[in-house]
Amino acid sequence: MITAKSATRRQNKAQRIERVGKLARGKFVSPDKVPEILRRIIEPGDILCLEGDNQKQADFLANQLATLEKKDLRDIHLVMSCITLPAHIELFKKGMIKQVDFCYAGPQGGAVADLVKAKKFPVGAIHTYNELYARYYIDLTPRVALIAAPKADRKGNLFLAANTEETPAIVEPTAFSDGIVFAQVNEIVDKLPRIDIPADQVDLVVEAPYPMHLQALFTRDPAAITDVQVLMAMVALRGIYEKYEVQSLNHGVGFNTAAIELLLPTYGERLGLKGKICKYWMVNPLPTLIPAIESGWVESVFAVGGEVGMERYTAARSDVFFTGRDGSFHSNRAMGQLAGHYAIDMFIGASLQIDINGNSSTVSKNRITGFGGAPNMGCQPTGRRHPTKAWLKAGAEANPGPGSPPGRKLVVQMVETFQAGRVPTFVEELDASDPSIRKALHGVTPVMIYGDDVTHIVTEEGIANLAACRSVAERQAAIRAVAGYTPVGLKRKKRETEDLRARGIVQLPEDVGVRPSEASRSLLATQDIKGLVRWSNGLYDPPSQFVDW
């Protein structure tokens, strides 16, 4: 039975599509008609979803949206994963947005902070990815979704290629609640390699005059890895990976974790760890993982997105990566985040700031970058029930009570004690606790990973096992012990550190069998991007900004 509400919603959609009229030929529109079509299908008060995630951007539609004025587009509730492009910022400058709910704003973090100060960035909340996707099905269901795909056929079916990313998580709630789905595509073809989004979920399609924006977000040049980062990687491998026999994991984006990946075929092999650790990955197809894959360390990789230049390599290694029958790589951000929450034994990543209680954040007074997927993967999934060696060992170490799960996910923060410019990573209080930032976020401090979820912190000084601490005071002392010469670290007490070290809560490099004098870039499986190409047998096509030959 059709209710009055659903009928009204369906009728409203029909009215909007009717307003498009002859500006479209069936579902298909020409690029020059897009601004007027957007003006006709978006209404004041709409929840508008603009696809923009870590890598794939509906940039043509975003740019056309930004050509409109407040008289054309107002009181919009914008929902989107990543605020990445200048066009996104322009929507706020023009006063079109009444509220925004998002996850990440890395490249535009400074601009977002400026808008917040100017009271032109009305934040609902900063989310983790799956949190926002879940709300698309509950209270943030889009009325209009602007998405991106590499190809459409002449019926309007979409092919998403290597970067499926979040597109299904946007399209499904929109299409099945009588919303409008408008797709920009790179090209329209007669036949698709496979159908990822069926035509009956797509209302409008435009062949954009330029390819959609793709960012090489996960590429790290081995040439930029330092000896200090090699030391930290060696310490992590001995003190965490080897100790807990970590087989399923996620690596955050950074040179620290890239160093670990490049040590597996060399240092890891020397330690006899092959087949014992790092077998199952939930991570984008990292170029720095190629040597480990080619050396037989990796059994499978599932990803939230693709990576520019890795298309031919992933197609050739369908025994490791998830690929379609056509050979193209397949990713899914929502399912990848779900896997990262429940199915892995360890998340290891970095942060801009860590406070004395182990809370971390990437938000500062002058830069609001958000969180991405870290809060989802870097937390304790208390709904988990399947046991593994790593999970049970970490749980036993944490001494769970009778009402606690028997296991624990390893949540590791791997940071150098100082950021660029000698800015301390460790602080007594996060910048995110600033009253002006809290006020903009309705009194909520934007913590990325809570200290209670963190099991270990790794720095160039050593490892602090927070899960093994039995009090807040012990936790703080353990953090000070590995905080180096930061103001936080300089407050450590020698006797406390010695006691924690005797109990194995604080471990220096030598305590886990690492000699700092051995930490050298020469241990890496390759020294540069060109070496990654060689390891891939010429199948890796690095982005142009990384090519110097």
C-alpha cells in the first residue's frame, strides 16, 4: 500500500524530473545544460550528497554546482565523505549550505578551519565513513546524489572500475527512497565490462568534458623513508607483529607503515616471520606492498578504493586482489570499513597529536581535517566473537574482567615524537579541545581515536603497551616514557620508567632485539619508485609526479 508520505515523495521526484524537460534526452544530458538542470532538481532544504571520497571525485558536477548563486541554491544540507576540492569550499563561501555532515577534509583542512572561524561552515558532525553511510539509511537520506563513474552504457548502467569506493553506499539509499541520482561519467559506451550500478537506479547521466579527478593518495616514495622510520618499523615488527603473530591487518597512510611493508621481504625474512604474519590485508593496493606480494608474503588484499597506476598490476595478481571477470580491480569502501572493524586483528596508523591519555586527533586550531576511516578501524569492536591468536593474546594481556570480551583488537599509533618543523606530536591537551572548536561541533571534542581503544604507541624511543597498564597514572607514565624530548616526554620520571620497563609495559628497541645502529634504509626491499616498477615486472605505472626517469 502506498502511504501519503511515500506518494508525496514519489510525486515530488516526478515533478523534479519533469522540470528537467527537454534539457535531457531520456537520461542523458549535455555538459552545458548541467547548471540549469541542477537548479531545477535541487530544492531548498534538500539533503544533497556530493560524491567526493579519498580519491574519486564527482568534480565536474561539483564545479558546475559552484557556478550557481545563493538565489539558485540555498538552505542545502550537504552530506559527503571528503571535502577535497576548491569547488566544495566555494559552496560555503556563497552561503548555500545550512549544514554539512562529512568525514574528512585533508587538502582543504586549512580552508575549513578558516570557514569555521568565519562562521560559514555549519557542522552537523564529523563522522567516520561507515557512520555517515549508515545515516544515509536513517536520518540523512539524500534527496539528490551527484556521483561519478568511469563509464555508462546507453541504457544508463554504470561501470565503476577500480574505484567502486562509496558509490553503492550513496546510490542505494537515494534510489530506493525516491531520490534523484545524477552521474557524471568519463565516457558513454555500447557495452560495459560489467554492470556495477544498474540503470534503474540512475536518473541522469552526463559525459563530462574531462575525466573525473583521481588522487594518488596511497603512493609513498621509498626514497623519502628515513632511517628513523626504518628503526620504528623494525621495533614494530619485533615488538608487535612478531609477538602477537598478527595475520590480518590494516595499515594507515604514511612512511612509517610503508617502511614496514618494504622490510617484510628483507628484515622480516631474516626473522623467519614469513607465513606467520601479514597474510590478510584490508588496505588499498599500496605500491610499497608489491615486494611483499612478489615475495609470497601476502595471501589476499581487499580494499576500500583503488590506487592510481596499480590497475595493470592488480589485474595480473587476481590471486591476491579482488577482481572482476574482466580483470579490473574491485573495491568497496563500506564493506572494506566493515572488514576493517570486525575482521582484522590490528589497525596501525598515525596522528598529528596524541595527548597524555593516548587520545589522538588531526584537528588543530588552524586545520580541521576530520577522521576518515580511522575511528572505525581504530576502535575495539565489542560485537566481535571469532577468536584468533593475536586477539586472544592481546585480550589476556589487558586482563579483562568477567563482563569484558576475552580478546582485544590491536590498535597501534605509530608516530615520531616531533612532526615537521619540530612541532611536538605529544601534548598535554589536544588542540581539538579548544573551546572554539568544541563550540562549532556542538560541545563535542573531535577525537580521532580514543586512548581507551589504543593498545600500543610506537615511537623512535620504543613501545608503550597501554593495554597492559593498570591505572591512568601508569598509562600516562608509559606515554611520557616514549614521548622523547617533547614537553610531555621531559616530565617522565626515571624510576617510573624503569619499573614499567621491568614489567614489559615500556620496551626500548634493545628490549625487543633491535639494535638502532642496524636501522638503515639499506634494509628496504627497494630504494625508490623505479625499484617498485622493477618488482612489479613493469606492471606498476606510477603517477607522473613520482616519475623522474
